[in-house]
Amino acid sequence: MLTTAFLPGTPAWIDYGSPDVPATVAFYTGLFGWGHQTMPGGGDYGAFQHDGKTVAAVGSLTEAGARPAWILYFRSTDADATTKAVEQAGGTVRMPPGEVGPEGRIAQYTDPAGAQFAIWEPGRLTGLELVTEPGSLCWAELYTPDATAGRGFYQSVFDWQAEDMAMGELTYTVLTPATGAEIDSMAGIVPLASGRAHWLPYFEVPDCDAAVGRAQELGGAVLEPAQTVQGVGRFATLADPHGARFAVMASSS
């Protein structure tokens, strides 16, 4: 379960690189009921808020040829050390560690299979102000063609704990931060048969089917229809009007 304690290696921030920020803001505020506020001195980079608490952010795409996508930032205690670990494990540094004023430091990477991710070393800004509750980030999954290799890469970078679980014919790997307990599980690894490797964020919603219907009304598409997993909840995978993937989930109580 995600919390705002932000143990090292856990998701601490998420933002969206958009080709059309106003259109992206319109879609996600319409879907989740979020507010949006531009950050001082950040150009068009702004925060999505739920009940006055920051739950995500959005800004214009800055890399040539980059596709619209949600990017997860994992908590780092030393951005330089994490960057070195990424390079040693075979990853690519897309953006070297840099300061965001007094707020903290960021760096962005691509893993060996092509999935993009980032880190946040906090300064004044610890991270998201709300997670797990409706309208906020609640889970993440890595879709990768070689789950064993993906697991090894991220364990070498973040020292995550990993536990394999049988789910039908597939093996689902549950990830927990190095210093966490079972209750601190935060993400999973899913074998990918085809397509690009990627991280998929899950946003908690009160009603999965209602969220799917609303996403379609706003111009989104259903990639994986809603399904229910006993003891987990009901969830669906969607794409927004720009094609960026995300999931919605109504967790079991």
C-alpha cells in the first residue's frame, strides 16, 4: 500500500508529459474531479490537486520525439548514487541529476527494456500529498518482456524486495521497498508478450465502471476492460486522448 511516508525506493511523485497541456488538464480534471494549479516559476508545469492536496503534475513534453506518458518518480536518498547504479545495471540516463530549486533533485532514466522512470531526492518538497485514497495514485506495474531481468535491474538500483505469486498461467511479482514490510507493497511486475515496456500507474476511484464510462465520454479508450480480482478490487486499463496509458481501480475494502 502506498503511503506518504515515502520509504526509499517507493513512488514519491508522478507527472505527465503532454503535447497539449490544456487538453490534458481538461481530460483528467473531468475524469477524476481534480483541480489544477500552475506552479510558480514553472512555466506551464502545474499540479493536479484533489481536495486541495497534490496528487500528480503535468507539463509540456521537452524531449524530441517523446511520446505522451505518465512518468513515475521513485524516492532516492542520493540522486548521484542512484544514477551510478542505473548505469552499472545497464540503464540509460535521459536526464542527469539536477536541482529543482530548494524543492529537491530529479533524474530520469530508461531501463534496459525501454521503460522510462525517474527519481526524486527530496528537499523542501517531500512528494505527493495524497496517495491510495480515491482520486490519487494507489499502485504501479512494470510491463516488461523479461520479468526476471526487469526484477534484477530494479533490485540492483533500489534493492527492492520481490515475491512471486501465481496468477493463472502468469507469475506476478509483488515489489516492496527494501526497508518495508508486506503492508508496504507498492508495485508489481507483469510479463509483456508484445508492445513497449512501460510503467503503468493506477489511480484509485470510488467506482471503476463509472470511471471507465466517464473516460470514454471524454475521448479516452479502453485498453483492458474492467475485471475483478478477489481480495484486490475492480480495475481497468485505459488510454487518454493522447494515447498515454493509465489504470483505474476501486480497491476491495
